[in-house]
Amino acid sequence: MEIQKAEIDDNFRLPDAMWEHTKPLLPVEPPKPQGGRPRNDARHMMDAIFYVLRTGIQWKALPRCLGAGSSVHDRFQAWRKAGVFRAMWAAGLMAYDGAKGIDWAWQAMDGAMTKAPLGGTGTGPNPTDRAKSGTKRCVLTEGKGVPLAVAVEGANRHDMKMTAATLDAIVVDRPEPTPDTPHHLALDKGFDYREVRDAVAARHYIAHIWTRGEEAAAKREMPGYRARRWVVERTHSWMNRFRRLLIRWEKKVENYLAMLELACAFISFRAAKVFG
């Protein structure tokens, strides 16, 4: 039985308050001097895209009440090329900074691998999944876990090789650290390489990297101990609640990044208490 628009839960639609921040970021629609059918409503299209992100459904399987899959996908591609989803993420971070304040003092970074059955750019053999096609996303968060940057490579790409690209992908202007307000960066033992320490230092961070064996010893000596980087692990968990990110179906890495950016925008606006 076909799903009706009224039957779609509000959790699968873009929140109204987030839409109000999004409308000014959309490109101006080109005029149609030759006439023709009017373009689909922008809010309706954004709801459909968000539905795909939330549910992981294929474009062509979208409920008809949300629009034709081809039309929604075309609008997604146009907005991705116009940088709309990245701009939404930046707007969310600015709203969060105004409401709570971005915690630049203690940042954290870590990678996570997901399956990518269709392959495509930014994928590779997953060394932990019998060399099946997979992708790795590396996420940088501020001190409370709100995402600041993300980079995508093949699943076989080592975390340390993604350090510089991730740090250089912060979507808002990072304030200059000073001796009184330094920026610390928490990393796990997978980043314990000179190349990483050099890249971090070159970007004026103070690296905090557990060497192999140190964290296990700390856990033995301090029951209940949690490393500061636990916030980025929680952020990866938040991202996996968007089923389109749990398994990557986009062949183009640009499209997968756009989905990540939309999820990060939602997380940022939610952290800013723009909506409940």
C-alpha cells in the first residue's frame, strides 16, 4: 500500500526550525522563459532528501508522496554542486557557537569504516572484512562531539594518512590558538606516527596520542577511565543512526560527502537546541 505524506513520521522530515536556517542558503532558481511545468517545491525536495538520509531507502523507491526519485535525486545533485549541504553544516556550527560555544580547546579525531557494496571513488578493500569494498570516514569534533570536519577515503587507507586532509577540512573558520588558549587534539594509538605528529604540530595543535600499551595501563590504574576522544566515537555512533551512512550506496564520493554534510548539519543544529 502506498505511503501517504501524512503517514510519514516527523522524525523523517527536516525540522521546521532547521529549514528556516536553510532557505537563505539555497541557490536562486533559474527563470523558465519558455514556460513549462513549475519546479517542485524546495521544502518538499529537502524533506525527500532527508528521508533518504534517515531511512537509507533507494532513490527510486521513495514514496510517491515525497516525489519522483529521479526528480529528488536531480535536486540533490544540483544542491550538492552548489555547496548547499556544506553551507547548512557551517550554519549549524555557527548556531551552535552562538548558543553554546564551540569548544576548540579539546578536539578529537578518529576514523570509522563502513561497507560500500557498489564501489566507486573513495572506496577500497576493507582489511577487516575479507577485502570487501568499503569506505572510511575520518571525523574531527570539538570538545563536546559536534563535528567540525570530515574526510573520506577507501577502507584500506590508514588513519594516519587522513590526518592532514581532515584537519584542513574544517567547515568554519578556526580561531588562532594562543599560549593562553591552546588547541589540544586527542587521538588513539592508530595515529602514533611521526608523520601525524608533524602534521598536527604544523597546524598549531598539541597532540595527545596514547602510545601502544599506555591506554590499557591507564584503564587498569583508573577504573571507569574514558579517554577524551570518546566524544568522536559517540559522534560516529550518531552518524550511523542515519541509515544512508551505515552502508554507503553512493558511487560518487562527492554524493557520499554531501550525505555526511547533511547529517553533520542536523547534529550541529540539534546541539544548538534549534529544535527539540
